[in-house]
Amino acid sequence: MSKKYLKTTLAAGLLLAMSACAAGQAAPSGERSPLAPEAAQLLPGDIDASGVVRIGASYQTAPMTLLENDGQDKAGISHELAQLAVEQLGLQGEYNIIPFPGQAAALEANKVDLVWETTSINAERLKSATFVEFAQLTYGVLVPHGNPKNISDLMSLCGLKIGVPQGSIFQEYVETASEDCKTGGKTAINVLTYKGPPEGRLAVLSENADAFLGGHANNVYYADHSDEGAAFSAVEIADIEPTPIGIQFKKGNTQLAEAVSAAVDALIQNGAYDKVFESYDLGVMKIDSASIVE
């Protein structure tokens, strides 16, 4: 919100602005002060006029997105970057909780303008979405503490029960690895799909799954924060190359993607981007510049 709204004045124009703000309305485009004016100039007319951008995320992929204080506060790397980018554009952010499987549908139905999650960019998703690459994802498994199955790489998953988020790139990797297991004369992987990481972690705890494959950053977070570090171990799978992850837009919404990409680049240039990743000790995820992928 503009600081102009916080100043006491008798001017009728400012009184009207304060009334609009009190009603939960964003400031008109002419009264906003974007931190990155050149990026803000790229905004589509409807969002520029409303002053609001609707952002979706599951808030289940810590440390990228999560809920704190008994679910009252949204947090995480992606959430913090989204907030900073919104400031760069001079907008008001509306943050919506959308489970991972429903995110593409929410974009298609125009329930949100973008999804800022931990979404990997792949050929299948590019059929129906436009992305802005903002980081890279490394992979690993969350296993019972001590790694009793001695998992180290993809082929060590042969014959095991491996959980993955439904419809994710992790599922693709495990299904491909399972075929490699069979080709090599080993037992196929029993691939178990779950709605999201919370269900996958529960499956490992209850011994319904031997491991849950996901982002290494997410796994490290929960290994460190569950039962004082005694519940899980996080094992990086080094033979999976890092994958670009992106902010997801409805296919063809290139104008908004360009504005957000420019806002992320502004954060990279002013150092705020680095500070967010380093605060989570995850500098390995950083990239040098944002880019649009269609």
C-alpha cells in the first residue's frame, strides 16, 4: 500500500483513497509506486487497472511454501520471493492455497493469475502453461532415519516402494527408473502416488513406503524439523540432473510472465533474491537470471 494513504490530510482525493483502502481495494495504477517501474510497465491492462495479482501455491512444500503458526501465516522461499516481486510491480498480492494437483486447473479457470510453487518445467506442462524460470531443483529421497534401505541412486530404488507426488516430474523419474530396473534384470519399483508431500511423509513414517522422492530442499527441511531430527534422513540422488523450476502462468499469458520475469531480475540485481535463498542455506538453487519458457 502506498505511504500516501497513511498521511492524514483533508484533501478530498486522499480521503477517497483511504476509504477505498479501508474497503480492501488496491490503489489505482496512477497512485502506486512500483520499485521496478520498467517491470510494472509490462503488466497486462486488467491487472494494472485492478492493482491486484492472484497467486496460488499449495503451502505444503517447505521450505519453498509452507504454513506457520498453526496455519495462520504463509511463508517459504517461493512465498517470500512472490511478495518481493509484487512490491517491485507496485501491486497488491492475493495469496491462495491450492493443492498441487489442482493448480493447472485453477490457472485454466482463471481462479488465479499465476502459481508460484516448486513446479518443474517440462514438455508436458508447456503444452498448457507458460513459465518463468526462477530457480533450479535438486532431487532426493526422504527415508526413515539412518537410511535402512541404503538408497543412494536411482538403481538402488529397484524392488522398493517409492512414493511420489501425483503427476509430478518425480513420478516420471521413478517410472523411468523402474523400466531400467526391469531391463537390468532387477525387480521393478512399486511406484506409489500421493496428493502431496505431507501424505508421502506419512507413508514413510507408517512404513507404507520405503522412501518418498521429492525436492532435496524439501526433504532436508523435514528431516531437520521432524521429531528433533530423529524421524527421517534426507538422501540426495546425485544421478538426477537439477531441473529448472518456474512460476506457472496460463498458456499465452506472456505479458504477465514478462512483467514477473522482469521483477525477478530486479530482485536478482538488487541482492534481495540472494538473501532469500541464503537465509535458508539453499544457495545451490539460485540462477543468474529469470527467463520465460513457452
